[in-house]
Amino acid sequence: MDIEEYTKALKAHDWFYDFCDAYSSPRWSNGHKRHIQLERIAMDLDPDHKIWNQYAPDMYQKRER
């Protein structure tokens, strides 16, 4: 995946999958899997999370500690 694909994936990601009523639902499981994938991709393509933070809601922002 390159930066352009990563950016498109962040834009399309269902950031609110975790608010789904049932953890067994396809929405939750697909959203959770994709979120983990995006976090792994960010480690290589976006380690400072600048792109991530452009698209992630406040509760998912990555901040330095």
C-alpha cells in the first residue's frame, strides 16, 4: 500500500464501528480488523500519524505522550 491508498483507506474507514450494538456483527468485526490493519500500515507509512490525524475523529487521534 502506498500513501495514496492509505489516505483513501483512512477516508473510507468506519471509525465508529465500535459503537455497533453487537461485537458479533459483521460491521464490528470488519471495522475492527480494518482498524488494526490501518494501525500497522501507519507504523510504516505514517509513523508520526500526521495523515492519520487528518481523518481520524478526536477519540482516535494519535498524540505524542
